[in-house]
Amino acid sequence: MPSTTRSVPGRPARIAIPVWAWPLVLYALLVLYHLLQDNGLVFATAADTVHEFFHDARHALGVPCH
């Protein structure tokens, strides 16, 4: 069966993104936000470890942590 999608010269082809991918991306961004902003509130028992692990990456992204 021939494909009904045609590519237009000079335009990139469209990529189909599944509907379930959007909530997954939002959840991943929320987790990343918590990891970047954590100063002992979210991960109280491992606050120092998490802070030191992400310390350099936080500064590289411009997130203040002091």
C-alpha cells in the first residue's frame, strides 16, 4: 500500500510524537527541577550527597545553590 504522506522539498518531515510522551517529559522536568533546587528539603536524609553530586552541574546551568 503506498504511503499518503508526502514530503515537501525544502521542509523537514514531520515527526509523530506519541501523546503519552508529553506527560513523561513534564514529569522528567519536574524531577529535574527538584534535583536542581534541592538544598535538603526534598531529600532530607541524603541532602549532602545529592547537593554535592549536582553541585557543579547546578552552577554550569546558572542555578544558585548557596
